[in-house]
Amino acid sequence: MSEGFFDSRWVERPAHVAEAPDERLPLGFRASGVAAGIKPSGGLDLGLLVSDAPASVSAARFTRSGVLAAPVLVTQERCRLDAIRAVAANSGNANAATGRPGLDEAARMQGAAAMAAGAETERTAVASTGVIGVQLDGQAIVRGLLGASRELSPDGAPAFAEAIRTTDAFAKQATLDVELPSGTVRVCAQAKGAGMIQPSFATMLCFVQTDAHLEPETADLLLGVCVKRSFDRISVDGQLSTNDTALLLASGSSGVKVEPESEDELRLGEALDALLRQLALLIVRDGEGSKRIGRVVVRGGHQPGVEAVARAVANSPLVKTALHGGDPNWGRIAQAVGAALPGTAPLPLDIAIEGVQVCTAGMALPFDQDALNAAVTRDEVEYVIGLPGDGAETEVFFSDLGHEYVTINAEYTT
């Protein structure tokens, strides 16, 4: 494990990317976080983010849940998703399953945020996270946004990151300087997520800012590709959220123009990919009582099969509790594979844990038990599964499952 933001062996920091010596937002951006009284526990619970550049462009991705929260619907239906300039996000209340009143409050939040940020309503996004099925206090939001407008600052990223936390044990954010052939740009991100995490793509909010000059199509391409390799690859509990939102905003204020299909685009994409993958791993690591995180890699003959197996292993309570206890019980992995690929003939699967081969062609192998026992007590544990055939490969990152997860979720609203 390395020090700093890129602390996982599964994410390599590109050579042209450096962690910034400060937490200032990219040029053209300001942010703030305030206590609006939404969280019963108190603390910062309302964030405001704004790009002061009129020509800002953006890209967006949302949950694929069939039960969409009001802020997701309002942002999708009332925003120019390629030109968002401002974002208001609250924690403590998801404003989901709240019917017409919830939609009205989300729309009121959008209008108040636009006024607070000095942005057009159709260029202002809203996001919420917290308890489902409780009406949002729109008056508290409006009052809070007025206060947030007075606190806006280029140094406001930490407060914004704090304001979007729910059960998160720690804020998830990064500030990177990215050296491109055409010049240096800054990329920042703030994310939240710890529970109700499952690809498609997690109970999470993520907001990314850069002062690079991007075309809307470039922003959309970069965010889409990087989300598929990060937030679409994680699971804490296999549960799909109603509120997932990921936004990329580009102010262009650095003057560094990233042309499509250029070396600049490639390098910026590498930086964004590493940033979002590390943020995704932080969400998994924070998985409501998580002690260890796992990575399952599945290789085989066709994509649906390897995908089904990876999801089955990552979401298996038996595998996850074994990971939590540092138990090298690979039979639990075998049963998860079998459940994902039922059939009449024995499956000739291969299983290796941290490089220790325990099963080949469906048959147990002799192995160094002491070495395996030590390997599965690490902070990160890797499982590699081989299926018949060649040509497909996938990965899923997942948290363990322990006593604290049950405690947190048994008492979530009480």
C-alpha cells in the first residue's frame, strides 16, 4: 500500500498525474458546505458547487433503478445535461419515493440553487442522499442555500465533500494536477458512498471538476468510459440505489483545450480513470463496517458468464463473511460460481486466492495452508477464477460483511 490518495495496489497513478499540494478547486470553480438542519444528527448537510465560466460543459450518469428519486428525475428532465454549471446536493434525506410533493421540492431546490449560484435554472443540477420515503424540508434547503452562497470559495471542496456524507466514515475527495501535452490542468472530485452499493451503479454521489476545455462529446465519452471501469465495478451489499448521480463539469478556465482523439484526451482520460477507480475503492473500503476489500477477476469464454460469476462471488454473503474473518474457505467461492452457472456437468473451474492455486479443472489441489491463511488477512485480497474458454474477462471490487454492517442498517432510521 502506498501513501496518499492512490493507496491501492489495484490502481496505478499515471506518471503525468500528481496529487496537488493544496485542495483548491480547478480554475473557475467555487464550493461550500453548510448545516441546513436536514440531518437529525446535525453537521454539514448541504453543499453548493458552481462554475463561474459561462461556457462550462458537463456530462452526467444516473442510477438505472426503476424507482428514481425526485432529484434524479428533476435533473434529467429539467437540466441541459451537457451544460451544467451548478450543483446543489444534500445529505440526510434522499427525497425518494416522495411522489409529487418530492418532485415539487426538488424543483424548488433547483430554483433556489440557481439563484444562489448565479446560474440558469436549466443549468443547475440537484442531488440528494439519505433516508428514503421521507419528505424533504424545502424551506430548510432554501435557507441553507442562501447561507451556502455566502460561503462559496475556491477552497470550499472539503466542506462540500463533508456535506454530502451519510453513513460514510470519512470524506472521499482528491485534488490532482494533470500534465497534458498542451498544458497542465487540475482535476478534483468529491464522492460519497458506504452502503446500498451495487453496480448499476451504487448509492453514491460523485462530482468531478476540471478547468480543462472540453467539448460536450468529449466530456460525455470520458465520464461514460471511466464510470464503467469504476463505479460500475463495485459492490458492498448488492443493493441498487434510487439516487446515484455522477457529474463531470469542465470550466475551460485553464485555457488548455483538449481536442477529441488527441494525446491530451488520452492522458486526461487516464487521469480520470485512475481518479474514479480509486474513489470507487474508497467507497468499498468504507462499506459500513468493512474491514477488508476483495477483488474478483473472472476469465472465460463469454462475457455474460464471467460477469454473472463475478457478481455472484462479490455479492455472496458466505464469501463476504469469510473475507471479513480472514477465512480461506474457497469452497464458498466454488458454490457461488456454481449458483451463477447452473448445469448438469461438473464445471472445470480454476480458483486462485492471492496467487495460491487451490482448485484446477474443478478439482482441489494441495497448497501451502499457512501461506494462504496469512494472505487472506491482508487489507486487500484478490480472487482469480478461470472458466472454460477464452476471450472474456471482468472484475468486481467488493467489501466484506461483518457485524457492524448489520448494526448500522438495523438502526438506520432510529
